[in-house]
Amino acid sequence: MLTSQVAVRWFLRRHQMDGDTTYFRLMPIADRLAHLAVDAQHDCLQRLDDGIEYHVLQHADQLANTSPLYWGDLLHMRQYIDSIRGLLSGSSDAPEDLLLLRNSPVDLLRRAVSFGTTFLYHSASDLADEAYAPSFRRFVGNARSVMPRDIVSLAQLVAVTPRVPVALGLDVTQLFCGEADWRGAFPEGTDRSLAKPGGLLCYFARGKHDVDDLREAIELFSRGFGQQVDWLPWGDKLSFPHVNDYEGRLDLHDLAGGQRPRLSALLEAVAAAKCVLTDTYHVAVIAWSLGTPAMIVRGDYWPRDYNAVIDKRYVFCVQHGLQEFFLNNAGDHGALATFIRRGVELVAHGESLRWYRETVRQRAELVELQLAAALREARANA
């Protein structure tokens, strides 16, 4: 999620809101990595360094006289709140107090903005649960603005707070998209060492696939465009446990030669590519945000950390009109061949690709303006 952290800093800078901003985490990142070997901890901390100074949010009163911005998915969702309960410091307030402002005055809630969250994993029983639902309803009903990333979550908000105006947001990493050059997020400059103009990239780590089916998909992908495919070293086994099932087993050249590149190098590689083939949500979302088409092969399995029944990858494609770039399973080779062929046609057809890119870009620009306006209103009332 390093990209989302860099995105919020860049967004605030672009809108001249970063001067008096305090960044909070619920716990020190080192504590989250404490179970790893020392070398692995050091490696992770190096790769996660985004240059932001974080404070630990332990008590809701640390937010007094502020305009809280909740950035990213899951934060108000019951399953996430339950999952972090045992991870917080024993001296911290309960997760409901920190993420739903359960015991905070209403005037603080009315200055709160939530952007890019999701409620995809909620069921009716969650929304009726007396230990969670009243705090959830109070938060979403009183916050200055709640802009969830997906249309399913937006529909839930309408049902929960029918008399409160709602607005659809984006995945937070989509704010790399728009008129402002995303490279501005890296004041020190970006690393172009991995960028291959017009190259083909793939990365698989989130689905359960038969390796032979993936080889078939990559062969069709390569043949369709008439060029080789490179492995994009997007994440490691600590963040993506399933990557070991595919990395090194697909007979692909690793774009980084086995090294772990910095974020800007990965983004430059994706931005320079002609097309990406993946099963990983954020690879696809960020690719489209950078103007590079991404074809998604979901696979039989996807992480069910919160017993989700709706696939966020499919929801992303549907709400952006990108259904033709989504395939459920590579196992049906006939359907796979049709999917790849159609993807190649869409990428090669300049007018079609421009339409898709413009649709994603224009929506990101509109939502960004709405978010900036909501934050300014919240700050005016602080």
C-alpha cells in the first residue's frame, strides 16, 4: 500500500493542504513486522520508507480541533475493525473510537472526510449488529463526506443513510491519474531503469491458477502482440504469499533481474508498458491510472480475508466500463483465446483505447475536485 501513502501526500501538496498535516498510523509499522526475522524486518522497512513522519493514533482526542481524513479502504468496515482489535497497544482506545469516532463529539464527525473506503465485505448481519451498527451509522450519517471507492459500497451507504447525500469516490491510488503528471509525487525524481517503452508485463499473486493455464495465457498474450513478456516484480511473498506459486515458474525474464526495485521504478515500468496481464487488483488499478491498459485474469481463488462475496477486481472493471478486460478463469482455453484476442484488438485500436483512458482520467479528475472541496469545507469548520 506504499502507493496509497505516496498518493495522499501528493494530493495534499497539489491542493496546498500539506503544510499543517499530521499523518497517523494505528500502530508503528515496526510492530507489525516484529514477528519476522531481523533481516526481513530491515528489508521491509527500507522498502516501505516513503519519507513521511507518522504518529501513532492511540486516542480519539488526538484528533480534537482537526479535520480527520480517513484514507483508503477497509477502515470503517466491521471485519477490519475486529481484525485489528488485538493488534493495538493495550493503552489505545478501541478501534471503533479511532475509526468510527464512536465516543467523539458530533462536531468532530462533521469535519471528518473518508475517501476510498469500501464496505464490500458487509452483510446484513453486520449492519444489524448492535455492537457495530450504531457507531457505523452515526459515523456515515454525520461525517462531512464519505466517498467509497466502489459502487457496491455506495449503494450500501444509500440504504444505511437514505437522507444523507452520498458521492462515489475512487481507489485512492487512482489519484495518480489526471492532468497533473504523477511523477510530481516523487520530488527527488523517479527511477526509469526498468522502463521498456511499449513492453508487455505480467504479474500473478492473487488468484489460484494452474501454472500450465498461465503459461498458455502468457503465450497467447505474447503472440497476440508479437513480442516477449517480462515479469513485473510488483510484490514479494510477505505481502503476496501466492507469488511463490508463479514467480520463477513461468519461464519469464524478471524485469529487475531478481532485485527489489523502488516504487518509482515500478511505476515507470508500468507507465511505459503497452499492456499488463495480471490477477492483482492494485497492479490493474494503478496501470489504468497511469494510462496503461491492464487485462485481469481472476482465477479460481482470491483472498477471502473478510469472507467477501464480491470480487473487487470485477467491481472496478464494471464501474469503469472495462468489462472486456476481465476474465474469470484461464482454464477454459477457448474463452482465454477469445479474451486475449479481444484485448489485443482494443489496445491496438487507437480510438477505443483513448476512450477507455479518457473515461478513467476524467472521472479521477472530477472526484479529486469533489474531495478537495469537501476537505476545504471541513477545514473551514475546524
